[in-house]
Amino acid sequence: MSLLILGIGLVLVIEGLVFALAPSRLDDLVQMMAAMSRDQRRMIGLVALALGVLLVWLSGVRP
């Protein structure tokens, strides 16, 4: 359970940095994502998911 809380905390830190340090770039990113097709957004999501699973697996942390 503590690893889950750690993971959520790290995600919030990274997301917070994006909002705090580059809010105008975030606007550009939202516009770019809106211009993409649904399939392109789905593929980006699947690649991000696969990379996240790979990184968790490579970390070797076991509950």
C-alpha cells in the first residue's frame, strides 16, 4: 500500500511541475492533442502504458 501512495505522490509531483513551470506549453499540448485523431491518442496512451509497466518491472520493487 505504501508503494501505491509513493507512486501516486510521484505522479502528482511531476504533474504539478508541468503546471507550475510551463503553463503556456501545456496549452499548446492540449491544442496539439485535440488536433490528433482518436486512434493516434489511443496509440500514445498504449505506448505510455507499456513504458510505465516496463519501468515498474525493471525497478525490481516487489511488494
